[in-house]
Amino acid sequence: MTLPLTAPALRRTRRHVIVIGAGPGGLAAAMLLAARGLRVTVLEKDGVVGGRSRTLATPEGYRFDLGPTFFLYPRILEEIFASCGASLRAEVALTRLDPQYRLVFGGGAGPVLDATPDLGRMEAEIAKLDPADARNLRPFMARNRTKLEAFRPVLERGFSSAADLLAPDMLKALPHLRPHLSVEGELRRFFRDPRTRLLFSFQTKYLGMSPFRCPSLFTILSFLEYEHGVFHPQGGCGAVAAAMARVAERMGAEIRLNAPVERIAFAGRRAVGVELGDRFLPADAVVMNADFAHAAPKLIPDALRRRWSDKRIAGARYSCSTFMLYLGVEGRFPQLAHHTVLLAENYRRNLSEIETGLLPAEPSFYLHNPVATDPSMAPEGHSSLYLLVPVGNLRGTTDWRATAPAFRAEALRRLAQLGLPDIESRIRYERMVTPADWQESFAVGFGATFNLAHDLGQMLNFRPGNRFGGTEGLYLVGGGTHPGSGLPVIYESARISSNLLLRDLGLEGIETALPGLGPSPQPGRKKERVA
């Protein structure tokens, strides 16, 4: 008689994988590995899934994304859902935004451009700045379309040694890399007005970097927006994480909340499980989704981290941080776009201040007004405003406990430049998150919300490996490993690491689950809360 997949006799023979952290990368890995028949246990230190992509919900009915609000390039996550016999768009309603966002130049003085994926209309918007630049929009798109196709194979596989840098796909992509150019330098080849270049370079903030230092490869970020769209998931980006958790559980993964891991257990160099308080949980492999700079020194013995010792981690280069205000306010603001980016008049000075750890004298900021698209994000007649100000990470000298009140007041004052002069009197709920809070409350090393910097010395083989070097059975997912930070590449990191893990366990030949025929979920399994 053939036993069902969930029969106890068969379950005992399944390889067990522990995933540390239920952030986007951890959830994607749990989906992929459970769909391929492994027994997967996800251990999340907090009481919710999503990591920095979680939803902040208040008793008053305001809902905020904690971190990412731009949902880009859904292709990778759609493929991950499909490999589990599920559909991303059936699980989460996605609305493609048009305009994608509003860009306000000159510190609020203007001009104001509405970025649209309609290239004809976008040419007209750019012509407000420079007609010659408008004519170069389509050549810029064509150049980056070619660049992305050349780099896709590189961004979809792991790097474990220097030899990987000489692989055929890497050699084919190298002519498109232009390592001598920054994003700003690459954009000068197409656009002569510095404001046009800002229009296509402010996206390097997704990596926590300045376009004057960020490698030219990353002009693909703005290309992705116009080519593949900026989406709003109904309920916010946290709804995507919730859907990933649902599918992972349907595949049989077990998600334990309030289950902080104290350390990864090793037998020699092989990861053999994890320790939770006085409990040991064995595993055939461990996937670490926790923030690398924060978690590696705590979870992995220094002696096993030859390339990423405590000293190396302390001396690495990190992204900027962010100062956040989550504001539940009375009223709706039809004059606001869903996404608005206000760029400081002296943008280059603003970036220099952030890089050197100084408080910006004239901050740039980003404002999220999701009720423009999704009224469910706030009570009727109210709005959930999310204000993000890029600032230096904790390598700087700013004392955020002393500085935060005055910086908050300045941030609210800056909202007047978007037509919100009396916002303080309308606030009915408020939460502030500073770089110190990112480190202390959300376990983000150095408060660097975009993880390790993405300069050429910390990319590809020079980033912590998906199969963590110097160990066996330990794999990384998330912004601290290859390919880098940002939701689409974090999902890709999970796919890369999952494939490496399967290969190392001798399971490379297992086929992707067919729609409707994935592993049977185990009956009655719920998220387990560990005291």
C-alpha cells in the first residue's frame, strides 16, 4: 500500500531544515524547500511574520508597512508561488500604479514630475526639464534592457569562490558592468540635466547608497520600475509576507513565532541544529534569514567565520539608515500621490552629510500615502502617512535619544512643502523609529536598514555567501548575501540558497511541485507560539 506523504513513517525519513527568521527571504526559502518535500521549521523571534516587511496595525484601524512600500518586479515571487502550486495574484491583489510616484525637486520649490510607465507621457514629463533628455529616454531603456538580460544569469546563481568570477555568464556580462562608472556617471551618457539624472538615480536609496558612489550596474533599478511596474499590494507589502506564510504552511512548513534562536549548533564545521534557551532542535541544514551584521556574531562562532570575523564585520561598509514617522492622521489628502519623493535642493550635499554621519541640514524625504489607492489602510476619513528620511547609520556620532524630538519637528515642518501645513494638529496616532530603534527593536546591525553597502568590494563573491563559507550545512538568505538588498533580489537569494541546499543534500533532481500537486499540508498545523 502506498503511504500518503504525511504518514508518520515517511515523515521521519524527510530531511529537516530550520529557517531562522520569517522575513521575506526566510519565508521564500520555507516555501521552496517545503514544496520539494523537506520538513521545514521556521523560527521567528517576534510575534509576527514579515521581518522588516511586516504590517504595523493599530487599535484605531491604521495600517502601515514597517519597511518596504515599493513592490517591484513581481516575476521572481510569482515563479516562487507557482513552484508551490499557488498564484501570487490569487493570494494578493496587486495594483500597478500610474503614476508610479511623484518627484518634487528643489527642496519643494519644483518642478514636479509624475513618473509614469507610459513612455510617451514620460517623455513629455522629462521635456519639462530638458527636451534633449526626453529624446534619450528610449535609448536609456534599451541599454538597460540589454544590461539586465546580460546580468540575469549572474544574479540568479550563487558565488562561492573567486573562480566563479570567471564563469562564462560573468565574462559575458562584464562588458556591461563598466566598473569605472558610478550610476551618476552612467546616466551622464544619456541625460545632461542633473535633475533628469536624479529622476533615474534616486533609486540607489533602495540600496542605501549615493548614486555618486553606487556602481553603474544599478541603473537597472529605475529601468525595472518603468519596464515592469511599481505595484501596491492590497493591504500593503505586509500582505505579501502574510500570503507567503500561508502558502508555506500549506506546503507543510511549521512557523513558530516568539521563538528566538540563541545560537546555531555545530559539529565541527557542520551546522546540526539550533539552540533555543535550554532546548536543542536538530536539523540537516540551517538557513539564516536574520540581519547578517547583527546575527552572525551572535549565532555563528567567530572561529568559523574566517572571511567574516567579528573584526571584518565591524569594519565593513554599510548602507545609510532611515528616520521614520508612522502617522495616523485625520483627513484624506487628494493632493498627495501614493508615493512622493522630495529631493533636497542641494542633493549632493545632503548625500555627503548622510555618508559622513551628519544630520542632514536640508533633508530629502519620501512620503507614502497608501489610501490614495487602498482605503483599507486607514479608517474612513483618515490617512496612514509613512514618512521616511534617509540619515546616517550608527557609525556616525548622532545621539538619537537627544536629537530625535527636534528632528521630528523638522520632518513635520518639511511636510508643509507638500501642502500639509497643519499636520501636527491632525495626528491621532504616531510612532517614531530612529536608527537606534532599528538596531535595538528590530535587530538591524548598525541601524543600516539596507544592510551591507553594494559597492564593488561587497558584491558577488565579496559578499557573505549563500552557502556560508567555512561551514557546511549553513545557508544565508536576505539582503546581507548575494544578490543584495531589495525585495526582488531577496526573493532571488532564497531561490539561490534553496537550490544550493537541495544540491548539497543530494536532492537536486527533485522536480518543482506542479500546480495543485505539491506536498500535502499536514492537517491542523498552525503557527506555534513558543513561550
